[in-house]
Amino acid sequence: MEHDLTPLEALELAVTRAGSQSALARICRVGQPAVWKWLQSSKRIPAQHVIAVEFATNVSRHQLRPDIYPLEPALPASAIGEEAPLCGPILSVHALAKYGNPAKFMDEREVAA
């Protein structure tokens, strides 16, 4: 079942969906040997690539890095109708590629406002 994948199995699925190690490397903007090394050493995909890989392959960030992206618990019934807490900007893959550091993104946004 796809929901019970280990991080390594999720990375292998991402490679399959991307089409090859080289294709996944292009998504991550690294060389193919880096992807090969992640697979051969059973390493997890580095955190900075998770969102781009999720966007390109539809393998969830939780499957790729459950240590960083745990499953969110459902909201309790008492929270329905209450104002949601502020949790910061949600950056698209394109914004991350353009700005890299979310703090830099916020600084430029505040200057433009």
C-alpha cells in the first residue's frame, strides 16, 4: 500500500514517477550521482528538495521525510468556527526557487508593501 512506504521506498517511487535518476536530479537541481548516492546509502532526500519532488512526482512530503513533515492531526470539533492561528507564508515551489530562503521572501514582500 502506497501510504505505508518507508522514506527509501518513497524516494524510489519518486525516481520511478520522475522517469529516471537523472530526471529526479534535474528536479532537485543536483547531479545524477547525488540521487544514486541517496538510493545506495539508504539516505533520505535532503530537506531542501522535498517540496520540489512532491510537486513534480506527487509523492507526499510526509512519505519522503516523515521526520520533518509528520501527518497533521485532525482539528478537534471545538476548533471548528474558531479563527485559525497564523502560521506564516505558504510558499510555492516557484517562490522557493526564486527566493530560496523564506526570510528573504518576507523581507522583499515587506519592502514592496
